[in-house]
Amino acid sequence: MFRLVLSFVFRCLVASLIFTGWVPTLSAQGTTAASNSVTAAQAIDRIVKATGAALPANTVDTIKAGDRATVVTGIVTTFTPTMDVLRKAVAAKANLIVTHEPTFYNHPDQTTLFIDDPVFKEKLAYIQEHHLVIWRFHDTWHLRRPDGIAEGFVAQAGWKAYENPGPAGEAGFFFTLPQTTVLALAKDLQRRFHARSIRVVGDPGLNITKVAYRPGASGEAKQVAALERDDVEVLVAGEASEWETVEYVRDAQLQGRKKALILLGHLTSEEAGMDYCAQWLRPLFPGMPIQFIPATEPYWTPQKLLRKAQ
């Protein structure tokens, strides 16, 4: 009789725990933790596959520091992993840094120049001390269709409704805006992208509607090819060698042609694309903490400092 009563009480207790969800919750948590566990190598593979792009030969989309077998605790996207970005990532307990631009100050992240350099050594030591994994997401993010950097820029610029098809494979880089002036366009971009310093070549009062966008350091060939088009009056770019596209646009203006150039700076022209990258990654890693940490514009101008002082 006592055994029957004990068995009945035990069955009631188990039923009560199941009804309240306590037992399944423990099981579900364990399953979720196991299913969400992903190494840096697995995360990178998932990201690249999601772009639909193939890694090009000699790609720079490689791990720059850290162990590919590291279990990811959180993901940070950024334009470039400055010391400030790294410190904020550590504070957020994120250990996979997805960066668009180099970690070690040159395109392929070659470190031979910096072997005994104190800046390089301190940065590398910090990465190693906190078991961070730094992976560059450059080539395949640009090769994605639409280009991931361009998609983020266009959204922040507010230009999506004004896109033109452009040349084959160039969707998202050519626009017909409501009529404005070069000066007004430059001011609007400065406001939208919180830029401290941008540079402009051309007549500030020129009325324009036709705009092309070339992010980052796209190079003279791509920049001039855009400016040569009849459907481009203003090129918005990241950076340019001052003796190349800059002087081309100056001569075009002096010849009476409707051409202008707005240089936002490399970072300002691309950082919105890495903000968008964090949004794009979240569905790929359900439950994984993912955030964008801005590197922020490195430049300042003495004029602004003087105005603040006054």
C-alpha cells in the first residue's frame, strides 16, 4: 500500500513539473546551447555561403589573427578593428570580429614591416590575450548581389527610390536624384553620415540630378569611367589619389563640363555597409549576440576646433 501511494505521488510530481514547463525547459536549453555552438571557421563558412559569391583567387577574406577552432560567443562587425573597437568587443563578450578593412595597416595584412613595431605588438598581444578571432569580410561582401557595402550606403543616404540600372552588373551605384546643387548634396551627405571632413571638387552652385557612387578606394579607372558617362554629373567616392581623379574633375570643370567630385573618405563611404552587415548576419545565427561597432572617422579639421573654442 505504501509503495502504491509513493508511486502515485511521484507520478503526480512529474506530471506537475511537465505541466509547468520546468522539465522541458531544462531539456530545451541544453539542446539550444548545443545547436547554437559554432566555431569561428564554421561561422565564416556560413557567412561566405550566404553571400552567394565565390572566394576569388588570392582573396583577402581570411583570418588575420586568432584560432579558427574558437567557439564563438558573439559577433562584432566593423569597418576596421581599431583598438577602441577591440576593447568594446571584449566588453561585450564578443570574440569574432568581422572587419571590412585590414587589421594591420595594409591590404593583405602583411606583418613583416611591423615585426618589432610597438604599435603592432601591443595590438596583437591584446587580440591574443582576449582570444579574439579577426576575420576580414571584404571581397565576398562586395561580390554579393547587391553589393553589401553599397546596400548599406544607399539605405543611409536615402537613395533607394532613385536607383538607376546603370551598366550591366552595376545596380545600386547610379542614381537620378531630385534636382539639387553640388553644395547641397555635399551638406546632406555630411549630415547623414556624420562626417567631420569631406572634400569637394567642382562648382558648388552647379545644379545636378545624376549621381554615381564608388565606395572606398575604387581607383582611377573605375572613377573616371563613371565620370565619362553622360548620366553622371557628380561622383560620390571614398578616396582618390590627388593627382588622378581629382585633377581630371578639375580640368573637366574648367572646360565647362558639368562634372563634380565628392570625396567622403574611405571609412565614411563604406562604414554604413558594415552596420547593415550586422543586420544581415542576425538571421544566419539565431540567438547569437551580434552588433555593429563603428570605427568612426579618424580625421578632424582645425576649423571645427576653432569654432568650438570660440
